[in-house]
Amino acid sequence: MGRATLADIKEKDFGELVKETKTNTEDKNKVSNSNKNRNTTSDRRGKKSRRQHRKMMMPAAVVVSPVQRLFDTCKDVFALSGTGIVPTPDKIEQLRAVLDEIQPADVGLTPHMPFFSPPVIRQAPPITYLHIHECEKFSMGIFCLPPSGVLPLHNHPGMTVFSKLLFGTMHIKSYDWVVNVPSNASTAVDSSQMQHPEVRLAKVKVDSDFTSPCNTSILYPADGGNMHCFTAVTACAVLDVLGPPYSDPEGRHCTYYYDYPFTKFSVDGATVPEEEKDKHAWLQEREKPEDLTVVGALYTGPEIVEN
């Protein structure tokens, strides 16, 4: 067949030309859409692959253990720690909130551990101390008391102390000093039986049983029951945070006391209302009790990272 002449083209019906043009355009669009769909699918696959790659490259979320959170909070709360320096109220609440959430398992404890077993013989059972951390600003540790175990009455000079009962029932008796009261005393008992006859008046702050779960207790240098005694009603564990910790060179020495009823001594100038007498006592310094045995044991809870 010969080539179509211009006349041949002109002779074509206009409608047919439009039809051919539409058909050609649709064919082109089909090809274009097909390519576009392939490109879109490829793009989607590429984006998904990139997202998966980025997800694989992103570091996993770091899970902070409760005891690590406690350590980090103590570093913040006790950053300016020193003898007689009390953290601000908001810092106090910050640390209290962290301690309130801590459970025995968070520090690797269960009530079935051997140092919570009742004593075999009738004598003062040993107290076990689990050392977690200590620096010049604060210390963290756990006292483990078997039934009838006693931490005798002792003080915390210039310190702020948080005590969290992790499990069990404990009786706490605590005192604060009564200020501006004479300390020279006469007594009806034979003073020759007393190694240190000087006594000082204190007021009872707490004298109650506490059962876990309960709120964290806090004592301050001059308030909150700075001198306290712990007696285990059942096997129990107490997580203690001290800020700052005991330090003989810095004058923070642990002193033990006897406590006597207010009516046992007569001191010139020292009077309290009759209804208040049972809420006051005379404290007398003593040596560390001979039957007090505190042994150290390995802390087996989550490790602390000191960053």
C-alpha cells in the first residue's frame, strides 16, 4: 500500500479522527497509570523498608530500675547535703514519692530469706544490714529484722532520714528533744547503779505498730522523732536513706539511749502537765548494747550505675 496523501487524511471523517485521538490518549494513559502504579508500589515498599531500617537502628528504650531511680533521686535531693541541712519541702516529697513505690522485689528481697527466720535460741536475734550505697552525701541500705529483733533507741545527729517499711509489722517508738529544760536530775533510784547519771527530757513523737504497705516515715535533725527504736513484731525489712550518713570525723556519731518514765526523775524547773507526763521521758546516753548484733550481708538486688 502506498503512503497516505494529505488528501487522504483530509478525506477522513472528523469524528473518526477524534475517536482515534481519544483511543490513543487512553492507551497512553493506561501505560502511564501502569507505570505510576508500579512506581507507587515501589515507593511504598521503599518507605516501609526505610521505616523498618530506622526502627532497627533506633536504640531500645532504657528501663530504669526502681532502685536506680531511688539512687538518682537521692543524688538530686542531697546534692547540698551536710550536717543539719534539710532538703527543701519539694525535694522531700520527691524522694518520699519514689520510696513509697518501692517493693521488696525491687531490691531483691523476699520474706523467706534466711536472715528473716526466727531465732533458734532465746536471745536477741541478729540484725542483718544490706549495704546498697554510701557516699559523703547520703547512704542507702536495708535492715532485715527477724521476729522480735530490735534496733535499740539511737539518734541521727544533724541528719534527715527516710525509712520505708518493705514488708512485715514493726513497732516504732521515737522521741524529739524538749528544748530549754535543765538536764541535772536527782532520782529515787541508787545513782551508783547508773554509769551516766545525766539525763535529758524528750517528748514521744511516735509509739505505734506499722504494717506494710504504709507511708515512708521521715525524721529531721530536730523533729519527726530523731531518736527512735525499731522492734520487729513479725519478720520485717526497712529501707533506710540517710542524708548525710553517720560520720565520726564530722560529728555525726551514733549514740544509744536508755529511756525512763518522766516520773522517775525530778529536775528543778522541768514540769509538764499531768496528762502529758506519759508522753515525755528522760533519755540517758549508754554504750552500744552488748546484745546488739548487726551483721552485713551481700545486697543481691539490681545493680546501681553511678553516672
